[in-house]
Amino acid sequence: MRDPLLLALALCVVPPLFAQCPSADPGGGDGGNWTLEGRLIFHDGIRPWFELKLDQPQCGQSSIQLVRVDDSKPLEVLRGCRTKSQGVLRFRFTGYLSLDVYQVVDQVESAGKCVRRAAFPDYSGVKPDGSLHEYRVEMHVNGDRPIVFTVTQAGHTLRPWQAYASYWLTGGFVLYGKCGVGFVVDKVFGPSQANPGHFEEARSSNDMATFDLDRAAVNGKTVVDLGYTCVRP
């Protein structure tokens, strides 16, 4: 007959029901639903992301990336705190993410004392000045640091820059620059190592400025100044 004490200890170390680890095999499927605890760290870089530094390693990982599909504010206000998060674990199969394993967070809450921080500013509703017909966007890229944007028109700085420009960074480190609402990309400029160009035909509605940061880095250019102009179509 099994020792009840040993059986109880064994049950204590078994993960929750359906909480299997995600497979590194693309056909192996996701992990189950997990409850994770640790310190939430925000990495403010060229590709911002949230890290949960785990209290105890899980699935061979000491840290797991936390991802919110829609609203990241629940993570933003808890950055720096110990948290408890719930959601499915998945293995990274794309360069868009920073850690091998990530959790799609359904719920997150503080785990202990926590000084909540302000959520990041929301620029989703800001639009360019309606009287403008063109402007210039400059981007200073320095490795993994946040991109520094400067938007000007006839020598005058336009703020906030988020009303006039946005960017998207692929897993292969191709950088796409976009204009504000009502504007399209006209001219694109930057060092040849970054291969500046257009995603589609210039001034078309789906065009974006394109820059190959990986190609630039291979050619010794990790600090680059890039840019494009935006005009009303």
C-alpha cells in the first residue's frame, strides 16, 4: 500500500490540471492554462515587452514573456510589482517575441504589496493637424533602444509625434514607417546599408517606408538615422 504522506507530497508538485508545458515542435501544440507568479518587468526597447521573472522556474524557464492580445494596461499599471497571471503558455516560433516561452494573459493581479503606476499614454485617438499638407519624419535608431522620432514641418516640430507617425518591426528586423491619418508616404531616405525603400508604390494608400535593420547591422551600422516624408494624397 502506498504511503499517504508520499502520495500527498507527490500531488503537491504535480502541475494543475491541463497545465502541460508548450512544445518546441510546431506540431506539438500549446501548453495548458497556467497560474504564474513572479516580478513583472517592462523592457522599454525598440520592441517593448513584458517579462515575468518567475519565483520558481516553470517548463525549464526562469522568465516568461507576458502578452495581452488587446489591452496591455493591466500589465502596464503593475510593472515592477510581484504579480499572479493566468493564461495559456505557448512556445515562440517567431522573432516578434523576445523569450522562448510566453503566456497569453487572460487575468493578472498583484501578488502582495504593489505601488501601481500610471498606464502609458494613449495616442490612439490623436490625428495630424488638419491644416498641414506635408511633413517630415526622422527616426534615430540605436540598437535595441527606443526609436527617437522627430516630426517637423518647415522647421517647426510637430507634437505629439504619435499623431504623425508610427512603426512596425518584423521578426526579421525590417522596420516599416507609417504616416498619420490622411497622409501617405512620399520620399524615403537613409544610409544605403539599411536599404531604404517603399513597401508598395509611393503615395499609394498601403505604402510604408521600409528599412532593413538586420542588413544594416551586418554592415556595421547599428546606429542609423532614417526617415520619410508624408503628404496628403
